[in-house]
Amino acid sequence: MSKQVNTVVPGEESEIHDEPHIRDRRITVSHIHALVEERGIDARTVADRFDLTVSDVYHALAYYHDHPEEMRAVTEHRRELHDTAKEDPNIITGPEDLPDSD
């Protein structure tokens, strides 16, 4: 009998992320969701690009949809971090924030 290993590590159990991600990888559930469901990239393509199985991709998508409150909290936390960073002139959030080099 095969033993199923959880593909997704919840954020509170992770040692490398503060949000759900693929086990032993730094690829977040949010990123997988964005690529497949927001950008429309095929699950096989995403799997090949990140050296995952197609099953890994679908487990991440299932986790996203099975945990809507957690994923909304992740999105909100990211938004707060981004807003805070934009307000702090010492934090670089994009190329326009780099000092001019003369």
C-alpha cells in the first residue's frame, strides 16, 4: 500500500515560508495559482518549468481552493507588506526606486 505524502506545507508549519508552499521547494501555492488560474498557463507547463509533477501543481491548486480564508489572509499580508514598503523611501520595490548613478 502506498503512503501519501502531503505535497503542500501550510505556512504555520513551514521553515522556509510564511505561507503555504510545495514541500521541499520555495514555490508557493499562491504562485502556482497565479500562473495556472490567473495567467492561464497549462499545469504541465508549470510543472515542467519548476521541475514538479503535474500532481504537485494540482495539489497546490486544491489546497488554494480548500483553504480560502488562509489564502485571503496571505494575499492581505502581501498587500500590507507592499504598501508598507512603498511608503518607506529606504526600501527598494522596483527599478524606479534605485538611486541615480552618475
